[in-house]
Amino acid sequence: MLVKVFGSAVYGVDAITITIEVDTPGGQIGVFIVGLPDSAVKESTDRVISAILNNNFERPRGRIVINMAPADIKKAGAAYDLPIALGMLAAGGQIPHEELHQYVIMGELSLDGSIKGIKGALPIAIQTRAEKFKGLIVPKENAREAALVNNLDVYGVENISEVVGFFNGNSTLQPLKVNTRDEFFDAQAHFEIDFNDVKGQENVKRALEIAAAGGHNAILIGPPGAGKTMLAKRLPTILPPLSLHEALETTKIHSVAGKLPGNAALVAQRPFRSPHHTISDAALVGGGGMPQPGEISLAHNGVLFLDELPEFKRTVLEVMRQPMEERKVCISRARLSIEFPASFMLIASMNPCPCGYFNHPEKECTCSAVMVQRYLNKISGPLLDRIDLHMEVTPVAFSELSSQKTSEPSSVVRERVIKAREIQAARYTDKPGVYCNAQIGSKLLKEVCVINAVGQNLLKTAMDRLNLSARAYDRILKVSRTIADLAGSDDIRPEHLAEAIQYRSLDREGWGG
């Protein structure tokens, strides 16, 4: 008897429907899986048969042929266990097959018949609705994630017996309903950390506010213990809240990577990813035999924080250059090419030298000038060219650390950032792909970053006296545009330019520029 069951395969951040055909044609006894399955799929027969027998069902007798179509797409992972098991039971006449084709079914089976979670439930649900299936059956721990998709019946199941009972009409499974909007907006403003936790460092806080307002990349340079990591971790608390579209896009990536916690719904807060400096190229940008998203894609719509930047391998840092410009990464293999989104803010931190105390106001640096220069030169010019703000972080004095004065909370700073982003959104309404000042190109720069004669003279003087490189010119204009937006000014005034110029410390001679 020939039976068709539908599953799904995830490629990139999208899903493709897979038809699983189960037939019992007779002949040589055994289970044969065809259609480009990987080892995990081939091994599923032992898991499936044990789960069937341990739940008091009968294994179909004779020869069983399982075809997974389309046959030119590789099928990977154990998530096909459940549809294969149902196909075998239907082929053996133990459940009716008339309604099986109306559902997409995914889940990994344990030997006792319990159903484990899968990756990519959200893109699978989106594709299921797009192809007008009646419903989706997934493990219970993935049900809330899949139920984010409206107008689709999503059933969360814990055991194969529940699914068999559902198709036999003996189960009372109910589709899960999730109030996406209420849960999403309730969780957006709940942060465990806040800007007012940081004592002093008002100049750095101001710089991070500018970075958040314009979507600019930034680097913090200073001695150990000055607060670089503490400040960077609080940057998401002042970024504008995610829109529903951004949240859905971000959740899809985390779903595909299997990074969503159990019973999770939408990602409500901007991601903050902080990989260790021993990370590999593929782990950072994505890769593998079946390409998975890397850290830059997991930081999509959020922040990628690289602590101790010079300690990262140079090859790892260089592979970020193209994704930082194009805001996406394309991973090509012999059989397929997959594109992952990668629109993130890069925040980096570093010590000024190997010992960490170069330019320290109190402690003496033990490094020679050559050692300092070699350390700073670990960051290539092309990568530094993509970082808009360079901030020197100095140690906090005891008087500030012990002060009971309350700093400005993140919520107040966030309001200013949101207003600046609203100005930019209105400005770039008819400019596709541009949402903030950091994303404007050379042509658009001339239109929106116009400065008067006084500003031109100021910028020329700064370029000459501070030995700023030519690459700093565009960055200064973009940052000054953001400063003007924060001030509610239509024009870029000399004071806005002056503030932007001070954030180019690494371009100065002697700082490895």
C-alpha cells in the first residue's frame, strides 16, 4: 500500500516541503530509504521500529520502501522520524491515510516513542501556511514557536501515541493559540541591566548613544577594568525596540540554528552575541556541510560584540568585511548556495597594548613602542575603515565609583535614540535598503550630509592637524549627521562636526591607523 506523508527541510532561513512516500511492494524483507538521506535519516529505521513496538503498534511486514522527494535535495537530521513512523503505520493499515496528506509532520523519536524537539519550526510553519496545508504537527517544545504563524493549526505532541490517536479520532488534541503581539510588546522593555549601573564614563555613554542612534559600528580602547565590556553589554538597552517584522526575521535565524529556548515564542529583544576570540571563520560567518548561520547572522538586527579584538585571528576578522558592507552573507557549496541575513552593529573592545596600560594616567606601560604598534596593527586598515566611532575609555576615579549620584537610565537614552531613528526613517523612506545613517552610500552622503564653509574649514583643519586618514572623511560626515539628528537639527553645524571628529582616535598617527 502506498502512503504519502509530508515533512519539511530547512535550507538557509527558508523551508522546502518534502514528500515522504512509504510503500510495501513485497519482496526482500527490510526497510530501504532512498532520496538522498544522510546518516541520521538512514539510522531512523531502528529508532522508528523500536518506538512503534514499544507503543504496542505492529511493524509492517515484508519489504518497506521509503522515498523522500525531491530526490536531489539532501535530507539531514532526525526530524523525519515521526513522519516516517506514521507512513509505516498507515501503510500497514493501523491508521487511516486519508487525512495524512493534509498535514506537515516533523519530530524526532526516542525509543520509547516520546518526541524530541527540532530545529527550524518557525520557517517550517511559514512554508506550511504558504502551501495551504490544514495543519502542522510538531514536538510540544516547538509548538509555541510554530504557533506564531497566523491562520495555521499547530499541534504540539509529546508521544507517537498522541499522533496516532489524533488520526484515529481517539485524541482530543487542540491547536495551540499564542497571543503574539501582547507577549512580544510586554517583553520588549524588560532588561536585567541598565546604563545607570555604570559609574562615570559619561563621554563613552554619549558615544554609544550616537552609535545606537545612527547604527554605527564602534570600538572601545582602554586599559583593563575601565568598563569596556560593561558598557558594550548595555548597548541593546538603548537601541530602538524590534518591530514585529524584525522580530520574526531574527526568530527564524535563531530557530534554524536551534538557539531558541524551550517553549519560546518571538525574540522580543535585540540579540547580543559575544563570541570568544578562539572562534573559527565558519563559526563566525556560518558554514558546515549543511550550512548553518554563524554569529554574525545570530546578531542580525542586534549587536555583535568582539571583546579583545586583536586576539581574534586575522583571517576571522577579515571574513567579516564583506558581510559588514552588504549586510548579508552568501555561503556556497558544490550542491547549493545559501544566503543568511547579517545586518548587525559591530562593537569591539581592545587594550591599547599587550600589557594594557599604554596612555594610562597612573600606571606605567612596560611595552616598547614597536610592541604597541605591532599590537595595534593586528587590526587591518580595511576593517578599521568600517568602524565609525573610536572611543578611548579611561579608568573611573574612586570619587565617581563611590558616588551615590544616579546616572541617566537606559529608558531615557532610548527615547532620544528612537526619536533620532524616526527622523532617519522619514528621510530614507524612498531609499530602499537604507534605514539609518550608517547605511548611506557615497552618492546619498552628498545629499544628506551637506556642511557649510565654516564646517568645511573645520574638517580640513582636523584632517591636517590630527593626521586623520582620508578614509575618516565619510565616517565623520555620517556620525555628524547622526549627532545633528539627536539634536533635532536639519543642518550639520560646526559643533556637530567637532564632536564627530573626536571619535577618530585610531586614525591619529601613533595609534596604529
